[in-house]
Amino acid sequence: MQNHNQISRMLGKLASSVTRWAGSSWGFGLAFATILIWAVTGPLFHWSDTWQLVINTGTTIITFLMVFLIQRSQNKDSLAIQLKLNELVAAIDRASNRLIDVEDLSEEELEILRKHYQELAAMDLRDSPLASTHSLDEAKERHDEKRRQRHQHHSHTKTAG
């Protein structure tokens, strides 16, 4: 089991690194340069079947491997986001704990919840237009309140420590 965990961790780090690199400018640059070199060498190889087979085989293998690497990376990212959202739902007093692990519900159950929240949003919009509930003044007030709370927390920690 220990060996399996080490291999899994190693593969996870490799997948994250390769996915990050492949999505970078350097990854794109290398792919573009490879295609450019291949295209430029066409006349040298008289546009042969072997010349075409090289690029087809190479891109097929790379695409096949990248699908699994990207999927693994997305699975990890999705799980991390789900856990963060679960923490928020669990931490908010009036939030429904039924939404924790909502991703395990069937499509029909998710559709019921979606309609529920659409109706809540519609009722709220009828009560007050979006512009009046999402104003710059409201954003400033929330920011100032958070700043006051942070300041109080830091002041309390300094006196307590």
C-alpha cells in the first residue's frame, strides 16, 4: 500500500507538471516549432508517406497521453473545488447541508435543485433589481466591514498572544 501511494503521488506530481507545462507558452511554442520543422522538411522527404506517418503517429501518441494527464489533473482540481464548496456550505449557518456532496445526485435530482434556486433568484429579483443589490456602494461597505473584522481579529490576537 505504501508503494502504491508513493507511485500515485509521483504520477500526480508528474501529471500536474506536464499539464501546467503543456498549457504554457513554452509548450505551445514547442508544439508549433515541431509542426513548422515537419512542414519545412516536407520537400526534403518528397512529401512521402513516411514523412506524413511520422507526424500522424507522434501527434496521436501525444494526444492519447495528454487526454489522461489532463483528465487526472481536472479530476483533482474538481475534487479540491468540491471540498472547498462543501466547507463553505457546512460553515454557513442557514445553508442546506443537503448540498454537501451534491455532485453525487442524479441529473434529475440536480434539475430539481436548479429549478428551486432559479425560483429563489426570480423571487429575489422581483423584490429588488440586480443593480440595487450589487452596487459599488454595497461592495465598499462589505469591504470596509471585512477590514474592520480583520483589524479586530489582529488586535485581539496581539493582546491574547
